[in-house]
Amino acid sequence: MDVNHVHGCCHIHTAPPAAPWPPPLVSFYPPDRFCHSRRLHRSAVRLRYAVRAQLTNATAAGRKEPATNHAFQNILVSLPMPGGGEYGKFYSLPSLNDPRIEKLPYSIRILLESVIRNCDNLQVTKNDVEKIIDWENTSQKMAEIAFKPTRCILMDNTGVPTVVDLAAMRDMMAHLGCDPYKINPLIPVDVVIDHAVRVDVARSHDALDKNMELEFSRNKERFGFLKWASSAFHNMQIFPPGSGTVHQVNLEYLARVVFNTDGIMYPDSVIGTDSHTTMINSLGVAGWGVGGIEAVVAMLGQLRDGVTATDLVLTMTEMLRNHGVVGKFVEFYGVGVGELSLPARATIANMAPEYGATMGFFPVDHVSMIEAYLRANNMFVESHEQLTERVYSSYLELELTDVEPSVSGPKRPHDRVPLNNMKADWHACLDNKVGFKGFAIPREYQDKVVKYDFQRQPAEIKHGSVVLAAICSSTNTSNPSLVLASLQKKPMNLALSHLQNYSNHLGFHLAAFGCATCVGNSGELDQSVSAAITENDIVSVAVLSANRNFEGRVHPLTRANYLASPPLVVAYALAGTVVKSSVLPHMFTETYESIMKCNQRWNELRIPEAALYPWDPSSTYIRKPPYLECIAMSPPGPRMIKDAYCLLNLGDSITTDHISYSGKIPVDSPAAKYLHVCGVDQKKFSSYGGRRGNNEMVVRGAFANMRIVNKLMNRKIGPKTIHVPSGEEFYVFDAAMKYKSEGHDMVIIAGAEYGSGSSCDSAAKGPMLLGVKAVICKSFERIHRSNLVGMGIIPLCFKDGEDADSLGLNGHERFTIHLPTSIGEIHPGQHVTITTDNRKSFTCTLRLDTELELAYFNHGGVLPYIIRSLAGAQK
């Protein structure tokens, strides 16, 4: 791979410098080297989110006090302070006097404490407690466990659509003659605006300010809507643009590890609408990613069924995926854990979605009051001490000294490439047929060099030229040693304050406080570079220190995208001297106080004072969604899907980036045509992700990824499909609208791991708005399957060993799904017969996995279900 010609943009988008690592009360001890084995386990759990449906007494700040618990009042004990007095009271696990608890994994003990504290023998029962205590037996049976998360965190790309749903649900409650205030979060909800920024300006000393100015100019309406929500809804706090990434804010400011509310102590836990919410696991906080739909359910107190340093991370990602941890809790233990600094743990925990796990959990080791509580409740770990052997579902061991420098790519984060094998792997990718590891470039064209003029200077580009390089905050947000090492030339001679000047000299200017390049907001390449790539079909490369590199995500013109760590040559020496001595706890408090009070652009936003949002019918950013209008009190019930057409026939590993594209809006796309009709200038198109609060953009962004491969198009790449009756080629959106106008249902056929990638509820909303009734595939990603159910789309899986190809299905058939039309005749996981118009017949498994999901399906989705439940309870 040629790295001599970098003719694109080099930039950094990371955390505000005033709030370095570590957060208050957390010890920081970087290891001299990786020298011990780390052992880990994986555990399978099924969680039922159980947040109380009734409102509790509000505190002055609008937060909810925990309800008084009676079922286990006898184990509510005091935690004394060393000098007298008490920290508070807590529900003591040791007081249960059950030897099985000592063998529980630490992550499972957090679940146990939650069900004990919230046990009311209604939503959470003593039977739930027993299931967890009997973990050694129930873990093998996938027993369902009731769980109440302490709080919820959203980033704006998923947060805006989520709040749009809440606002529309309030309208619907009022329309039904019910109290609209019933639609209000019952747990603390924090929204961090970090995905709106785009790097229009790079390699410039004023890039940060200019990009933020453009960010506010494009997103004024979105930001105003969120600011309205912070005043209209109780328990909702908004972090304005420039605060940093959602993970950084979560780690440094919001996480408590242990809460102490009105004298009751309990572990922190969180669900978030970003897959990488798992970064919080590094602090010993139980947390994972969910879809926006699932977040709404938890916020509103409904029951919800669920299933369960970079080189090091890439090695672990490959190892863990190969050992089947998808949908599992992974917990790290052993002496090797004690040798990992907290920032290193954050990097590893962040990447849990890449190795397929629900969590990558590090139990807490050292922090004063927090330590006292966790020790007293048997949730504290000493990695160097001999501990009672805990019961895990399975065990893996990784020798840290075996870890080697690696990158991953060119199209998936879990395709690890050892650095010493990079050259051979790259040439193999050029040779291989089009796929995750192939570009099918003929041998005679692989070495061609294209000459062009770059800013009045002669330049050249070829396959493998790096045109975009970015130090991103996605994975390294809270690991400054990695970021600083990439900028440090002479660590003993460069002061911390001079590092930005040296970074600028390298061409990496501070461009944004947020998630930009990793989510496709990297801005445009130089026009001459773009022309050289497109006119000569060059496989150009982006290199970034991020966690996602799916096709079409980073930039439309970089067909190869590699994830890599910033250099680690001086990381630990630097972090152990300059950085550590510069970190003081008060910096965090001061920084976040200034963020919330001193953002002039944010403070100048004017918002309506109303409980119901005043929708603007001319808005291209915020629109009331059609699926939350005209909801009758009687559920529609299931109906047979008869003679449906296949909208797309897809392969394996179709990500949510393929399904709901978040990047740039091409000028000839259906979305661009819509915006033109609405009078939006091309320069203000923003991105698909930035406009997800408008259902008209969500539906046009469905399957709009430039790199999607649809078998109906004879593997021709792009967001188009065949309208089967006419044989004509259309954009996916236009084909779907044509099918709908003709009165036809649609299905999607796919391979394995359908819906992998980011937790994105628009990847379910978009297909639903297109008119898709079912997805038939080999397997689903956990969150995406849940989101499909939430939007009323039927998830179906081929039988083991079968897929569309083995059954001879090419997507030109018409499909009838023989599902009963009475909900009482449908049960979770039942076999469903599907027939085609050419007399093929096959059986699939219905992936409505619980009775509650059947109820959602009967109501046409979870949001109508919630509205009918709350409205019915009031009447």
C-alpha cells in the first residue's frame, strides 16, 4: 500500500483538551508492558428491561427517587464510613447467605442486585432473583431475567429520531383524549450531540471553529428541537455540540459506578443508542447498546425482551468472534487485567460490538467510597489475589505477550491483518473477486499510476494510495496515551502544550469535538483527487483510528478503509509522566460546567415553550412520523403476506450502514431530488444521518449505500434494484414506491449476520416505510432483529444449512408466508412455511422470540403497543 501520497485531508477530531483522562476517583496506573495472561469468560443472558410504569416522587431536579422496596427489606444494611457515620444503605448480597453467589461472575452480580432492589413481585419477582442466583444451571437454559437500567444515554443521530417518536407519541395520547404527560422518561436520559459535525475544513488552524460554525448553520433546527425536548420532558438532559463524544461524556462525567440516591446505594448501569456504549464497561459499569426503539421502551417503563489498546483489540476481536461470543457477556479476569490501565480497558471494552459481545466487562478494582460499597457487596475484584473460582459459561485465555501490531480491513472491523503481512494481504485483495477481502482488479491494471495536478503541483495516485487519514475519537476517546503518541516526536523535549503545534506541522489539525470521519462526515476530498479516483477507477484508501470501516461508511471514494491504532512507541512513557501529572479531578467538573453554560451558539437558540411540539410542515429536518398517526385503540392483528415481491436479494454481513446509509447525499439520489423540491440548496444537504428526524429522508436513505451489492442487479454495485414485473432498473426507493402503488407487499432476502454494525433504529424504520413486511435471512444481529420486531417487520430465519442459494431462490419469485391470521395461533420460534409462485416450498423459523414480541407484532409494533397500553390504563 502506497503511503507516500496523502492528497486528501488529515485531521483530528477528538475530545476537548480541558478534560483529560482519568475521571475523578479513578486510579490511573499504566503498565510498563503487557506481560501476563488475561482470562475471560462469556455468558449468555436474556434480559427483560423492567422499569416501573407508574411515576414516582420527583426530586427538585426532576430525577426520580427509587421506590421503596419491601420484598428484601431484611437485607438492606448500612455501609459505615471509616471515621464514623455511614455512606448509605444498600441491599447486601452476602446477607442472603447463599454460597452460590460467591461463584457468580461480577457482571451477573450487578443484575442480581438490580432485581433484588427492584423486586415488587409484579414486574420483578423473587423467581427472577432465584434464576440469577442459580446461574450455574439457568445460564445453560437462556432463562429470562428482569432488569432495570439506571439510566439511558443517546447520541444525536439516534437521539433525534427517538425524541421525535416521543413527541409524536405525546400528540397521539392527546388525540386519544389521554394525558400527554404520560409520555415522559422515568429514568435519567442524557443526549449528547456529537454526530452532527462534518469536517468541511481540515489542515487549518481555525478548522475547529469553522466546522462548528457550519455545524450550527446546518443543524439549527435539529438543535432547537433537542433544546425544546430538554425543557418539555422531565429527566432529559442535552449536551450541546462541542461537548465531546457520547462515550467520553459518559465515562468522564455521567458514570458514577455506584449511585447514592437518598441514602440508597446501588451500581450504575446504562443502555445507550450507540453500539459502543460498552466502553463504559471499562469502569465496571454494566452497559450496552440498544436501538432507539428499545430505548423508548425502557424510558417509558414498559417491558422489553432482549437477548443477550487497538492492536490488542484487533487480536481479541478475531479470537472472540472465532469462539462464538455473539450476544454474550464477556468478563475479563486474571492477573493480566491488573496490568491494564483504565484507558487501555476503555479501548478494549469499546470494541465489544466488533467481537460480537453484548458487553466486554472489567470489574472495578480501586476507588474509595465506591470500593467500600463494592467490597461489602462482593462486587470488587483484586486481580492479583487468589479468588474463588467463578462459574462461567465458557473460558478463553489470551497471552498478552502474543499480541502483535495489526490493522483491520479493508471492509470490516473484524478482518484483522498483522502488520508484517499487510503487503501480501493488500495484493491478495486486489486479486480476489469482489467481496469483503477483494476488489477484482485485473493484474495488468494493478500497478497503473495516474498523474494529475494537485494544487498546481504534479502528483500521482494508484491503487492503495492513502487519500484520507484521521485520528478519530471513536475508539481512542479516553486513551490519550495512544493519541499523544501519534503526535509525539521527542517526548522528553516537547511540552504537552506544544503538542498541537507539532500536530499541525504534521498536517493533523484539530477539526472537531465529535464523531465525524468514522460516521462518514469527513467532508470532501480535493476536487482533483476525486476526479483522479473516479475517472480511473482507483481503489483509494482511508486510514483511521476508529472502530467502523464498513463499505461506503467512511467516504464514498475510499473503497478500502483500514482501522489502525495511533503509534504506541512512546505511549506509556508519555502517559506516565506529562499526561498523568497534568490530570486533576477539578478539570472535569469545570470543563463540563463550562460546556453546559458557556456555549454561546447553543444559548442563543430560541425554542417554543410547549408540552406538545409545534411541528413545521415545511421542515426538512423534523417531521411527525406517519406510523404514529391515526392509531386506533384496537390492535390490527397479524395478516398473511401473499405473493410478495423481493425488493432486494442480499448476501452475508449486510450492515445497518447498508440498510440505512448515514453519509453524504449524492446529487442524483431520491433524497437529493426531495430536498431540491423542498428548496434546499445542495450545499446544505448535510447527511442522511443528520436528517433522520424526517421520515421522508429515512425512507429515501434505506438501502442508499453506494457499496451495497444486490444480487438482483447481477452483483452490480449500488443502491438500485430490479422491479420484477417490468424488469426495469430503479433506485430502491423508487422501486418500492412503484410496488406500493401497485398494491404489492415486499420482502428482503439476505445471508448471515443481517443488520450487523451500529445500533440504528432507522435501519428498521426505513424498510418499514418502504413497505417491507418481512426479512428472510440466515441470521440476525441482536439489536437489529429487536428493532425489526419493534417496527412490525417479521424476522424469519432459514433452517440450519439452508439459504436462498441452496434453495434455488434468485429473488424473482413471489413469496407467500403462511402465518396464521389469529395471534393466538402464533407462538415464539414456531416453524413457518413459505411458498413461491414457481412451486417452491421451504420452512423458516419465526424470530418473534417471546410472548411480549408477539404482542408487539399484534399491535403493529412496539410504539403503538405502548400508546394503547398507556391510553387503555388511563381510561
